[in-house]
Amino acid sequence: MPAPKPRTLPHGLQEAVELYGKRYSDLQDPSWQNYLAGFRWREGEPEEPEAWLDLYRDLLRAGVVPGSN
């Protein structure tokens, strides 16, 4: 199965990938990027990269693996 192509990322998410991608290598994975970019927020997408990092870490702690569910 071919790797998913990254979609256009929200600005805050793109910034999170750039700022935290070395420490959290999954953020550089197109599967994770697409999963996060498709996440539905109750009150609009955050602009802050820290909010995207928090979402990623919460999902990781919950055992989420993009593409496996």
C-alpha cells in the first residue's frame, strides 16, 4: 500500500511539525499529519503549534495509530 500523500496542513500544524518534528518524529509522518489535519475541533482549528502538539501527545497516549482503525 502506498504511503498517503500529505494534504495541505493548517498553519499551526505545519508550525508544530517544524518546531517539534525532530523530537517527535511521528509528526513528520504523512499518516499522522493527515490524521491531525482531519481532526474536527469544537471551536475552530488552533493557530498555536503547542495546541497541535498537545493533541498529538493526547492521541499518542490514548494509543491512536493513524490508518489502523
